Amino acid sequence: MSCKTCSAPGSGTFDRGIHPPHGKKLCEDAHIEVMPAPASVALPLLQHTGAPCQSSVQAKQSVVLGEKVASAEAFVSAAIHASVTGMVGALGVTTLPNGRHVKTIPITAQGEQLSGPALWDDIYGGQWPLDSVGKHQPADIAKAVREAGLVGLGGAAFPTHVKLAVNPSKPVDTLLLNGCECEPYLTADHRLMVEAPAPIVLGALLAAKACGAKQIFIAVEDNKPDAAKALQDAAKGTPVNVAVVKTKYPMGGERQVVPAVLKRVVPTGGLPLDVGVVVMNVATAAAVARAVVRGKPLTHRVVSVTGDGIARPKNLLVAIGTPYQALVDYCGGLKPTAARVIAGGPMMGFTLGDLATPITKGTSGIVVLTHDDIRREAETACVRCGRCVDACPLRLVPTKLAMASRHKDWDLARRYHIAACCECGSCSYVCPARIPLVQLIRVGKAGSR
């Protein structure tokens, strides 16, 4: 199979991978709803890859929507802005879904809040003039992106301005927008591509100008034909190409989507930048357009609240820092059959222990699984079947990495390239012995650093 709708050189797929049930029917046709402003938000000072932010506000200080409340003093960091208008409280602490303890800035909502159609128009609606790209210089684009606190909205939350920084030793020729959204159940990016393609295309043009890319592709899996069509229509008359790729997990990974579209192999331990590519999530591109053209920071994002254990699955435009509990309640609450709440998708997400935890910039979904969705078989000994090796899209040997982690043999872990693992969970999914391979590898990655 080759990439459709454009002349991308890739085959449209990657080697290995798996085909888990999609679960997307629950929410893929659900239009994005604007969730009313919550009573309060808690903004973690670390919502991104890199150094934590430093609070720039005091308790009992009044702030307005979009006001900077925490500064990024390190280059690899991202500023944080108020997602509601209200009163700042004393610094708190929260435990993120990945187990990390971080400080938070609590804000109690007060006064009139921007909501409903007005909030949608402010973030994604209105006009997005594609001819405005020429008015902005690369350095100005990167500066606006940094000031807006943008990070990758596909999950990794890497500061966007760092990706756009020009590096003469590693020139960029291609910007690749990632609209694959391969995680089961999640449909936030899908709906955004359908409902707001114009800011995505404009953001792609601006990001390409900032990083020096001469060609632009948007990768969309072939299970989202309406998204591909919407992007094609929005991109008419521009150098933006839509590449429809095969639906396979984990197509959304950088080291999978780059060869699928461009036929370039990202080296082990390397980055797409090493092969002249910058990869950016489609929602991030829309945020770039808003930051540059409208001068607005990242305060809200689209989140899928889905799964067979939630009463009314929805795609919501939500204030960052809103408690998970508020989203669950807005969607009708948990069904009696609900057994597990996952922050993110079922393959790479984390089980949520406390629904009072706030969502962050990187929160793309909440998946509520039922007892029937969860495999509870006991772990048994490895049967040497090799299924995990066959599934690994990075050609690693998960059993070796898991064994090294269990025995704290960090030299062995490094020798088998544990740092290269993208933690997609394909190995755990196919393992007949129910060995928690990806969980062990996560432990090993931390121990072998």
C-alpha cells in the first residue's frame, strides 16, 4: 500500500506492529463540545518534557484567562497560563498519572468566564487567513510559540519552540504533521481535523517557515476519511499534502510515521531531526496558528472522554487544570460496570488512582474500561514464542529487556537498547504469558539512565 492523496515516497505503513480493537465508534462522530469553566483548576508546574516552571504569581492574586502564571526559565520548558479568570490560591501538590509529584498553582474561578460558542470561536473558530504566513518571520514565529507555552499535544508534551529552533548542523527539509491518533478509543484529534482543519493547515505553514522545511505532509490513518477530506479541502492552493497511511498500531509514533510517509529510517537512539524531519501533532499545529496569528497562549485542549464504562462518551474542549472528576461528571458519570479509569489511551496511558488529579497539556483522553475489557489472567513463565519480538515496531527484544529490568542488570538493558523503546505496549498486548513487559521496561529505562 502506498500513501494516498499525495506523492509521498513512503509505503504508507511500517514493519511489524499490531491491530488492537479500535473502540473509536463510541466517540468518532461526537462533535466537540465546549465544557463550561470548572469551579477551580490546578495547574501543575511540570506539564511537559524538560525543567519545571517557576510560579510568577502570589496567593490571593487575581488573574485573567490567558495570563502567564508560571515562567519557563530553562530552554527546554514551557510557560503556563491561567485557563480561567479567578483568584490564585497557595501552591499545592498533586501526583500526576505517571506517579510524579509536582507543585500546582490552584485558581478558583471568579467573575465572568469565556465559554460556549465564544470560547470555540476564540480558539478554533473565525477566519484563518493562509496568506498571513508571509507577514511572520521565522524568529518571530518561534518566539510567539515559546511565549504561548506550546508543547506537543499528542502525549509527549515536548516544548514546541525547541523543535522549531533552527540547528545549522541538522537542517530540516520536511515538516510532518501527525494526525494518525492510533491509540484505541481516542478521537480528539480526529474530531479536530474534521471540525477545525483551517488552523491546522495555517499552523503547518507557519511551523514549516520557522524550522526551514520546504515540504509539508499531514499523515492521517485510512480509518479517518472524513478528516483527510477536510484537510485536503482546507489545504487547497497550499504546499500542504495529505498522506493517508495504513491503520496500524503504533502508527502515531515518530519512528513509525516517518518511514511510512517519507521512507526515511530514524536511527536507533536518534530523532526525526537526524533525517531532516520535524514531527508535530495536528492539535499542536492549530495551537501554533493561534499563538502566532492571534497572540493567544495554550489554555484549553480537546479531550476524549470515552470507553464502555462512561455514561455518555464525548469529545470536550476543556480548560487545562480541570480535575478528571469534573470531566467524568460532565459525561454522566461512571457506569456500574466501570472498573478502571485510564489517563490517555489503553495502550500507553496510566491507570488513574485519584480523579481529583488535574488534566495537563498532554492529556488527550480519559478511557473508562469495564470488567469485561480487562484481562485478569495470572502471569506465567515466558514460553519463548517470540510474539513480542514480532510485534515490536523497533525490532527490540522485549523479553531480554524485561529480564534485565527484573534483575537490575542495567548493562544488559543498555546493550539491548532499552532507551530506544517507545513504550507502545505492543509486546504486553500480544504476550500469551501475560508478562507485564512494557511496565518492566519502563522501570528498566529509569534504572539504566
